[in-house]
Amino acid sequence: MAWLSRTRLLAVARKEVLQLRRDRRSLILAFVMPLVLLVLYSYAISWDVRHIATAVVDQDRSAKSRELLDAFRGSGYFLLDRHLDRVADAEPLVDAGRVQLVLVIPPDFSRRLGSGRPAEVQALVDGSDANTATIVVGYTQAVVQDFSARVLLRGATARLPLAADTRVWFNEELVSRNMIVPGLVAVIMMIIAAMLTSLTIAREWERGTMEQLAATPVSRLEVVLGKLLPYLGIGLVDVVVISVAGVLLFHVPFRGSPALFLVLSTAYLVGVLGLGLFISAVTRSQLLATQLGMIFTFLPSFLLSGFMFAISAMPPPLRLVTYLVPARYFLVVTRGIFLKGVGVEVLFVQGLLMIAFAALGLALAVRVFRKELA
Amino acid sequence: MSAAAGPAAPAVVADRLAKRFGAFTAVDDVSFAVAPREVFGFLGPNGAGKTTTIKMLAGLLLPSSGGGSVAGFDIATGTESIKRSIGYMSQLFSLYGDLTVEENLQFFSGLYGVPRARRAGRRDWVLEMAGLTEHRRRLTRDLPLGWKQRLALGSAVLHEPPILFLDEPTSGVDPISRRAFWELIHALAGQGTTVFVSTHYMEEAENCHRLALMNRGRLIALDAPAALRAGMREPILEVRAADSPRVAEALRDAPGVLEAGMFGRAVHVMVEDAAVARRAVLERLAARGLRVDGIAEVEPSLEDVFVAKVRAAGGAVAE
């Protein structure tokens, strides 16, 4: 008894294609969403901070203090459009999120500078967004340090309230985009692939077609693979489209082998599609499958893949969890191939892990998928 | 066909078949055998266990106890072989609404492994049989229910299975479509197919060679429709009156009356003795001020037989 018949497998695949062609929602999800997400996130996600809303409490009101504020304006990163009389006035503004930074220049600022003693400037930063706060502090330090150096050259000294930092936040735009676009290929494909397949088995249960399917000699493996094949094709088209768009629109380099990239993309996609089918087979409900699909792909691929946060900086238990996120492996592949042009000698570990994940995903989907009716 | 299913071997056997879902017993100790080429009817109200029995026979559900065979294959161990030998049409329409008539047929041809060379021929035969040749390119979801059911039947016989399971194939379908559907069933049986069909329409049951009456999971009678009627001992009085529902209500506890219920626009009254009960019935209706247009002893219908059998089995009709 053949448990994998080519005829039945192709019959299932062909049926999926026919259904997909008439399903506008899935078509949009398959062919429009990846590009929309790429463009959206490429612009939205940036580790560069600009237009920092700054409130100034200048208690000195001297030529020196104005010089310092001009230095802030001149950097191009700060918007100094609020001038307050008292520090207390700044609090409600920070609370409301209207101001990210409050610069307090004490009354004795220019007197101390003039007499060669260290002058202090206070910077109050809204720390509710830790990432942005770190960057704001970095920029502030850089501006103050620059100002301090100029004052020193003129024979005065100003001991600065914050330690000097030579971190290159400036002009970082190009680098961050190059990191983001290849990462987005992994993140977007995880979301799209799992979303596409998470609907397919659940739909058969909801519409009652599963009963007719169950009454035929088709095997579980044939159904799972037959449903997977068309989406694998779509997924590979998407990967190519996103990558080409990344190179053409965002001028991200592609230095590695396209063939190796496609092979590893296939391994990645099979795993993620298998995950979607698994979710679909477990839930038997399109709504639930979509929600679970989002939960299991969107957040992990963003947060636990190394896309947003470095895995090496995570606490050990969380680091263990990242091994279950296939985007983690593919992210190394995309960044490696796009930016470094590395080959199979570097990426074979990721490749093997993705193949293992694909095998696991498929095995689980086939195992959980019951043709028997309860 | 398997070697075990010779010409004399039954096409379908149920042997003390039972299915329990938790504390609820859906099918309780059911045994019967269906001969090849027979049109075997499964009659009973919703919830009688018809669908569960069919699903066990079709390899979609495993029995809790008991066993059986279909086309010579064991229903517990040979489900995959059974699925190759049968056509199955479920109670709810379950073809793909977003595929056209033709695409549905092509899909099921592939699943049933109809040889490539024969596919076009089988497809055309089914389209012709179901009267859907002109509508082959229409989306299935846009078809009227009666047509959908014919297409579902066609999809189930693409691979020319020796045995066909039809679970309430005509429920919700208008009477004319129902008649057309039964003509198809008889045509298939005439070509040698064993047809196992369930229904809750009594008049449809007359079309079957033999009938199994099911109630609350139990088989309460099994015979040819004529034999079932002939075997009924209790006489039936048919009362025609203007206000049938109130007449039926008034007669339920009249002396000598066993059962009273609506039958079309008349009332069928099952009694112990026709002559004695006739007087009691007329007295009761006169006392209640209900006008009677006519009263006569009639041949029992299958519905009467069913009611009597349920009564004899000591249980009310399941709802």
C-alpha cells in the first residue's frame, strides 16, 4: 500500500492552488504583504534617533549658556523649542511624553566657567524607553564634550557632569539599514509563511470538507505535503522579491551566492510552513489558528531571533528559547550572505539546524493531523 | 475486490457494533448484514445513531466494541482498504464550494486514483448522470442544494466503488430533487452497486430493498418494507378531521388507544381492537366537541410500523 502517491499528492497541491487563486485575502497576504512589511519596517525601524524634543531651563541666561544651547541646536539632533523658568515645570511635559530631554543650566554656569572652575549641566532624560534614552544620553554627552573641548581650548575648564563617550551614533543610518533589511527577510517570511498555512487545515475542518477528505484513501502525509508545496513556491517567490527590493530600494549589498541563499531559504520555509500546518491541525479553527500563528511567529521572530536584540545579551533561560525560533538560524544566513558574502563552510551549521527544524515541523504536523473524526 | 468478498459473502457486516462517547451511548449492540447489490435503508429520527454507525463502517470512526467488515475488510484494521472500496457521501455537503463542478470531480478522481486514461470518461459520465454537464464550470457554492447533492453523489462514485454509503443524502432537498436522486440510487444499484443509505423520510424508505429501523442507538427492526407493514399486529384507524392536532391530542389517553399522532393532514390512531376503539374514539371526540369528517381502518404506513416498534422496544423516540 503506497503511503505516498504522486497522483494524490499532486491532486491536493493542485486543489490548493485553485482555491488560493480565488481567495483574495490569501493572495494579498502572499504577494502584497511581504513588500508592504519590508517597506514599512525598513523605514519604521531605525536605531537612529532624531528630533529629540528638548526643554531648556536656562537659569544662567548668559552668552556662555546660549553658546551651549547653540551647540545643541547645531548638532541637528535636538529640537530646543521649549524654554522653562523652573525645573518643576518640566515634569508634566516629561510625564506627557512631550519632552524627552530636559537641559538644566545652573545660575552659576558662566561664572564658574569664567573663573576656570568646573561647571555642571544637568540632563534629565525620559528613561521609559531605555533604548532611546541611551541614545539621547549618548548624543547629549557628545555635544557637551565637544562644547567643553572648545572652552578648554580657550583656556577655561569645565568638568562635565557625564563621562565622555566616543560611541559612533552619528551617521549610523547606513549601517542600521544594512542590518535591518536582511533581518527583515527572515522575520517577514516567518510571519507570512506561518499565516498562509495556518489557515489551510483549519478551513477544511470549518467548512466540513475534512469529512469528505477523510473518507478517501488520501494519507496524512499526502495532505500535509500537498498543502505545503504551493506555499513553498510562493514563499520562494517572496524571498526573491523581498531580497531584490532590499537591494534596489534600500541599496543593501548582496555579496554571497544566490543559489546557496535559495537552498537555505527552502529549508527555512519548509520549517515555518510546517509550523503553520501544525498550528492549523491542532486548532481546527481559522480564527484561533491565525491568532496563534501571530503569537508564535511575530513576537519570537522580532524579539528572540537576534533581529532586535542581541541573543548574547539575553538572560540564559531566554537564550535557550531562541533555539526554538527558526528565524534565529535564518537571520545568521541572510546577514551572512547579504553583508559578508560567506559560503556554506560558515553556514552549514545553520543549514543543518533549519533542516532539523523543518523535519520536526513536518513530523509534528503529520502526527497531530487526524483524519479520523472525533 | 478482495478475495474474502466472494459472490455469496455479504458486502457489509455489523457484529454487535457499539460506540460510546463518554457516558453517552450513540450506537448500542447493532448487528446486521447487507447483501451485495442490495439497497439497504437505515431509518430513524435524528440522534438514532445512523450517522455514527455509517462513520464506523466507512472507516472514519473506530467502534468502542463489537466489529464488522466492509467489502471483506475489517472495520478496525482495514480502514484504508475500505476507503478504496467505498464511496461515501456525508450528511452535510462537503465538497469544495470554491472549486468548480469539474475541479471538484478532478480532485476526487486524483484522490481515488482513477487511472489517468479513464478520468475524462468518468468525469463526463458523472456530469451526465448528475445533469450538470452545462454547469461544469460553475463554482460549486453557487449551485442549488439538490444539484450539490447530485454532484456529491457523483464524486463518491467516480472510482466505481462496489459499495456506496450515503448519509441522509436528501435532507433539506425539495421533493422533486429527492425523487431524481432516488432514481440515481436505483440506477447505481441496477449496475451492481451495494447502496447503504440512511434517511429520516419515511416515504423514501419505501425505496429500499430492506430497512433497518434505528432508535436511540438500537436496531429495533430489520426487514423489507412490505414485510414490516404486514407484520404489524395493531390495527390503525385513520381519522380525518378539521382540527387534526386537537383530535390527536384528545385521543392520546382515550380507552383502547395505544398511540395517536399526525399523519399528513389526518390522524393515525394505533389501537388494540379496531371495532371497540372506533366507538371509543367517536365518543371521545363528540365529548370534546371535535367534528369528525371520516374514520376508517387503513393499512399501516412505515411510520406506524416505526411507532409500534419503538413502543414495543419500550422507549420513546429520541429527539
